Amino acid sequence: QVQLAESGGGLVQAGGSLRLSCAASVSISSFNIMGWYRQAPGKQRELVALISMGGTANYADSVKDRFAISRDNAKNTVYLQMNSLKPDDTAVYYCYAGVYESTRRDYWGQGTQVTVSS
């Protein structure tokens, strides 16, 4: 059973930083891609950042140059470093892992709340 456990969310003032962590219960090398999505109240879930197992990262335009995704294979953990946070970044952040083989499988964490005050 694959489990993804997020941590690191919290309340921060605008301009501040947070680092989210996503610890997987299995080797993250078993996933083709991992990343972060977020969902603000009343809005649809949206992509924040993805990282392939080859190390290629992609970001939403709204977070480019402020957020950085990385992974530690030894710890089976993916991180999201968030800098220069804005009130618009307030959302529940979800960790995502995908396996894209003959059958696609998607895995989600429970989410961690990030609140940015103005």
C-alpha cells in the first residue's frame, strides 16, 4: 500500500518561507513522477510543481522563481521549498505520485494546510 505523508505546512506572513515534505512509504524510484498540487477554498485543485525521476522539474507560472521542488531518493522524500510567499498561495497542498506504465496509477497524500497572512 502506497502512502504519502505531507508535513511542513503552517501559518506564515507574506514574504516568508516554508518547506513542505512528502515522505513515501515505498521507494520513490518506483514512481515516474512526483509533485505538488494545491487547492484553495472554492477553487479547483491546481498543479504547483512536478519532478520526474529523471530530475526534470516543471512549475506553474504563478510559482516559478519562488518555489523549488527537489527529491531525496535515500529518504524517499520529495520537498517543496516555498519562498516569497503571498496570500494567494494559501491552500491545502497535496503530494502526488504517478506511475505511468501499462496501467496508470495515481497516489495522493492527505494534504497539508498553508496559510499566508498579509
